[in-house]
Amino acid sequence: MPPALVDSHCHLDFPQLAEDLDDVIARARDAGVTRMVTICTRLRQLPQIRAIAESHEGIFFAAGTHPMSVADEPMVTVEELTAIADHPRMVGIGESGLDYHYTAQSKAAQQESLHLHIEAARRTRLPLIIHARDADDDMARILTEEYRAGPYSCVMHCFSSGAGLAQAALDLGFYLSMSGIAAFPKSESLRAIFASAPLERILVETDAPYLAPPPYRGKRNEPAYTVHTAQVGAEIFGLDYADFAAATSANFDRLFWKAAA
């Protein structure tokens, strides 16, 4: 059997994966990806996502409103998120965050939503899952100010921002998650950011069905391909693949404590 690995962030309900979900999950298990967290990006999709987690061993879910969806969805409440967190397979809050690349016009609403997600993470003790794009300064400021108001745990999902935001997150005790972007040939600067971070703060993910690593770049991503990103991660940290898989799995257990092996 290959070393056990965790895909800490994927979207199993998205149509690209849902059409052959059982095969997708089987290929992941064959590759050693024994656990996955499927992410709810709009709360109205929660029943479908929850059903996937309930129907498959080793699959958990997180819930929140994606920053790019904030303008199109009712504003989430802390009470909604804390109520969902009672479910045994609900292991994280989000993904939330800031995205000024495509949706800068909803900046104020995104920030309001982010504050609400942070408070839910604080109350539930579940990790906050952050999406950040073209918003490094505001993201670092809000995360830091909120942490000073009361601690919470957090992972910077699919991290591809600058070194400043990486350091701000690490200074708060947060985690950086490595996606297929880190395996792209031109991602030398991003790999350098990961290399400068402590190994005990690193997770791996696919963000499937998006961002497939080589040799599948440009094709549909799926949880089995976490292996290819983890192989690059092992190279970054100068480790055998099995040791890197074990380290990132232990990191996942520490952060996503409800999904611990």
C-alpha cells in the first residue's frame, strides 16, 4: 500500500467530479489518499455536500460562503455556522476570505463575511479555511487584528500569495496548504516560500477539480493527484515521500482535530 496522504481541500460536489464520484474516490484510495475534506462554498449546497461525507468513510466537510459568492448569497451568520458544526463530519469553517482579483466590487461584504467566519471558528474551535487572492494587505491585517481579539486556528488554503502574507500567517501559528500550483514549473518563488516555512505547518491539497499538478495540468483535477503535489513537497523539504506524507498527515490531524486518524 502507498503511504497514507490527506487531501485537505477539494470540491467533490462540483459537477466535474460528481458525475463519476465513486470512481474518483476509488482512485484516490488506490493512490493512498485515505482522507479528504470536501468544501461547501455556498450554504444552500450543504445538504449535497453533507450527504457525500456521510456516505463515504474518510470524507469530511467544511462549510462557509466563498468570498467570490458573498455578493450572490445571503450573508452567513455565526449561529448558522456553529449549528452546522455540531455534525460529526463537519471539521472546518469556510472557505472564507478575500478575493479582489475578480470580485473587488464586493470588498466590503467579503470583509464582513470574513469577520463572521472568524468568529464562528473561534466559537467552535474548528479551523478557519482561508481563500486569499490579490488581497494580501487586508488579509494579513484582518487575520492579525482578529487573532489579537481572540485566538483561533487557520489554514491558508491553496497558498499562492506573497511572502509577507505567508509570514503573517505563520507568525499567528497558522498553516500553509500546498496545491498543484506549487508543482508548476514557473512557481519557483512559491516553492521558496514553502521551503522557508516550518514543515510542521504544511498541508497538501488538490482544490479539485481545479489546479491539477503536472503531469495532469490543464485537465480535471481529482484527489488522487494529491500525490503529485506531495512528491514536489517532499523534494522541497528534502524528505522521502513517505516521510513527507506522514508529516503532513500529522499536521492535518493536529489542525483538523475532528478528522484525526
